[in-house]
Amino acid sequence: MNAGAYVQVPFCQTKCTYCNFHTGVFSHDLYAPYVDAVAREIAEYPRLLRENKIQEIPDTVVDTVYVGGGTPSLLDPKTLRGVLDAIRAGFRCDFEEVTLEADPETITPEKAAAWRDAGFDRISMGVQSFHDTELKAAGRMHRREDIFNATRILRDAGFHKISADLIAGLPHQTDATWDSSVGELLALRPEHISIYLMEIDEGSRLGLEVLNGGSRYSAAALPTDDVMAGFYERACARLASAGYVHYEISNWALPGFESRHNLKYWRREPYFGFGAGAHSFNGTQRWANAHDPAAYASTINRGRFAVEQMETVTREQALEEELFLGLRQLAGIDLAEIESKYGTNLAPRVEQLRAQGLLEWHGGLLRLAPDRLAVSNEVFVNLLD
Ligand code: SF4
């Protein structure tokens, strides 16, 4: 069975105002001990799983690796190589895709060459916007020039798989600036593009400010939900005409460049997460490590599993995941197969949503209606209710 390996590097240079991830600004002194703990977690993984009654997957072959964060490109490339070496030593490996997340301002020719040499073949770059006013307001460290420089450096270093992401709904974003960011990104022709809609929740400083009715972090300059939905819909049309395949709600790729690692999440295939806050799934159980990097490292260094949360996925949860994760993929789901696997009849609810124009049949598969992707959450709530 093939599996993915995810390594979480929770360190950033600053905290972006919209960020709701468990990442932060930590002393550089923590970097090396943290990565040593990740390497130890990988090396001792079989024992840690056994002791915690987690089923191992027989004959696991790790074929995708994703080092994400945070900003893993802040780490010394030698340290990143050590992470890949630990995976190579701890698992049977046959790498098909090895991704590193990198922020544009951290990318140098020396680092890019060292990443290639270590075995990374794909870079996921946090672009977010091509407008400095928006980048500054969001607390990002890079500016538009850094995006062009970084892309040139990565191409020169031989990276043929570059992913870049934009955020729709940043403070100060207008129709004009959004359209120009999409146009500039298309001109760079990355093999993969992600577009995320701005999330307003209490997990970020900006979200909290909005919920409290304040105006710090340019909260008053946020585009409305309708404007943001318009950004997304216009981007869908432009990316399609530029030859990108829209294969997941937030993801597009030139043919053949879909993210193999991320497809594992949506297809409910196994993946093992290492590092603080990393999540894992073996097909029947899900578990997550402690979020605090120092607490994670000290638990691992005592020879213990740093798991904070573990659950066995019930049949009902598995069905919900099949629907939720399956429908995020634009190709759609085989409803009859799911119904027979779970012994359930979803036809009445599906028919209701189809009549409302939210779902549709396409080539025998059930999928989200292409013009309602921006309101996909509404469909999921109704379908899983
Ligand atoms: S760089 Fe990414 S992970 Fe770090 S604070 Fe910004 S959005 Fe969050």
C-alpha cells in the first residue's frame, strides 16, 4: 500500500494577520532540536504505533513527501535533507513527488540548488497577491518583485513542478487588483495553482478583529463575500481558458501536474504526519500530534508518542468523509458504489440538492454544480445533515 509522509515545520518569520494555522515565530535555537525530534519520531515510528495500538499498514511504501508549515524554507537546507534522509531510512520509499513549501523571500539560488540535490522536486510557493499594499496589510514578508525573482531562481535550479497560491478576499483587494494578480500568475505559468478563499474565524488576528467589529489589520478594507465569490468565479473561467484543469475546489493543474500528495487526503488514502500538530490516517484511525513545538520535542525526546488526539473512524464518519472529500474533487463521486459500500440510500437528499441546482450528474458521477462551487459548504451541510 502506498502512503504519504507529511512533515510539519511550524516556524514563521512573522505571523500573517489572516493565519489560523498552529504556527508562530519561535527562537531559531528551537529549529535544530525540533528537527532532531522529527527525525527521532520517524526512526521510532513502528514502536510508537505498536505501543499506542495503532494498526500499521503492511508493506507500506512512501511515494509522496510534503514538508509544509509554517515556512520550512527558513530551515538550513542540510537540515531539510536530514528530514528526507530520515524518511528514506525509516520507510520503504519510492518517491514520486517530494514537495517543499517555500515563501518567495526565502528562496536563494544556493538554497534552491541544495533542495534539488536533497531530493525535492516540487516547490509550493506562497504568493498570495502581486500587490504590495495587500501583502503589507496581510503581514507578509515578501513583495511582488520577490515572486518574480523566486520563480526565476527555481526554474534555473531545475524545478519543473512549481505550485503557487493566491488568496481571494485579502484586505484592499479589488476587482482590478485581483484580476491583475491572476493575470500575473498565469504569465508565470506555474504547473499548479491553488486559490484559497479568505476565512474569517477567531483563529486569526484579522478574523477575531472582524468578529469583534474592529478595524485593526485593515479589517474594514475586506471585500464582501459576494465580491470574493466573484473573484473566485472569474479566476475559474480564466484558469480554464489558460489550460489549467480544475480538479479540486481550491486547486488547478496543468494536465498531469495534480498534487499526488494532496490527492491522498481527498481520496482517503493513508498518510503519516510527523512534527508538531501533524495529522495521520491509516485507513481506519486518525491521530494528531501535540501542537506546541517545544512540548512535542520534549515528549519525543522522552521516547514517547506526542499524540494529542486519536480516534477510530466510525462507519458514519467514513461515509461523511467519502462524500465531503469526494465532492471536493470536481470529477465527482460514484454514488451507487458509495451507497452499496455503506448500505445506505442517499437518493432522496441528493435529488433535493440536484433540484436546487447545487449538484449534478456528469458522465455517471455525481458532482458539485460548476457554477455553485463558491457555495460548496452549503451543499456539504445539507448533504451531511
Ligand atoms: S507564512 Fe503561512 S503559516 Fe506562516 S504565518 Fe503566514 S500564513 Fe501562517
